Amino acid sequence: MPAIPMARLLCAFWTEVMAAAEGGANAIRSVIAIKGRAAKLGERSLGHINPGAAPALMMIFAMSMTLATGHEGAPER
């Protein structure tokens, strides 16, 4: 396969990954915490993003941006 179509496929892949991650992080807002530290909040946890989902979303976003921009800032080999 030529490099250009593969790059388009990679870009489409990361677009889908970001959409899924954002959807998952937003979907967790409608769940009441019953385990862990947030279980103490009960109903008050409703409407808040899961503390683990926020950094996971940030890491996925950073990975997708790094790979989409061609590894800018990566150390030279």
C-alpha cells in the first residue's frame, strides 16, 4: 500500500479512537459510583466524570496528536 492511503487510514483510526474515548468518558457521567472512594458520594457522584477516565482521555488524546503530527518533538535516533 502507498504511504498516503495508509496515513489516511491511521488518521481515521485515531479519529475513531478519540470519539470512542470521549463517548466513554461522557457516558460514565450517568453512572452512580458504588465502589471505591467515590462510593461515599452515592447520588452526588452522578454527573461527574470518573477520575480515571479523565487522565485516560488525556493520554489517548496526546498519543493521537503525537502520531498524527509525525512524532514531532520525539528524540532523533
